Amino acid sequence: MPIHVTEGATVLLPAVQRDDFSAPFFDAAAQGILLVRRCENGHFLAPSSGSSHGNSLRCHECQSGRVDWHPASGMATLVSWIVLHPRDGGGETRRAGLVELEEGPWMYALLDVPSDLELRVGLALRVGFVPTDGGETIPSFGPA
């Protein structure tokens, strides 16, 4: 399925597995809110920074252990991208990229851009959300 989705469409992707650490992120995404991690000193971390599986939940800037989820603006800039062509030659092309959030951290995400010709470094993006076939809602960035 293409990443460019219409209202109510579901993106066919491998199932996303939530855990206790990621539950607030997915709960907010289901409500159309992008969360990022922020330490007590105001430094932002990517949504995937840290986990409940052994990675430290400390700020990379100041090493503070007080890091919580906070809403992000949803604005970003395209840093890089890949185009995923179907292996069997059938189906639709998908696009994914590395985006820099307005708050500073970078994250990987789906791109909701109907044509490869629209992709360029520095493209202003805005977050949207799409449900996956596994039931979780995930961010997808399209032109702002």
C-alpha cells in the first residue's frame, strides 16, 4: 500500500508492539498527538529514546533521570529518506524518512508524499497519523 493514504485508510505494515514504555506514545497517537520525551531541564529526546528493555531513560544532554512524555508541535523538516519498492514488482511503493522535529530530536517515520519528485532535503513537514494493520496508530509526515 502507498504511504499516501486517504481518510480512514489503514497502512499495511508489520505489527507494532507496544509495551509499558511506549503505551503513552501510542495512546496519544491514537488521539492525533505526537509525543516526545523531555527532561526536567527542557532537553528534548526522540520518541524512541530509551526503553523499558535496558536502555537508560536519561537525557543525552544533561544526564537527568527525570524524563517524561510531552506533546510536540508536529512540525518537522525532512533530513533523509528511502523509497521502498515491492520485492515482487507488484503493489505500491512506500516512503520512509528521517525527520528533524521542530523541538530538535530526529525520528524515523513514514512519509505521506504521493511522489518521489516532491521529496527534498529541508522539506517542511507536518505530522499526521495512520492506523496500521496491527491496530496501533503511528505518525506519518507529509508536506506542511
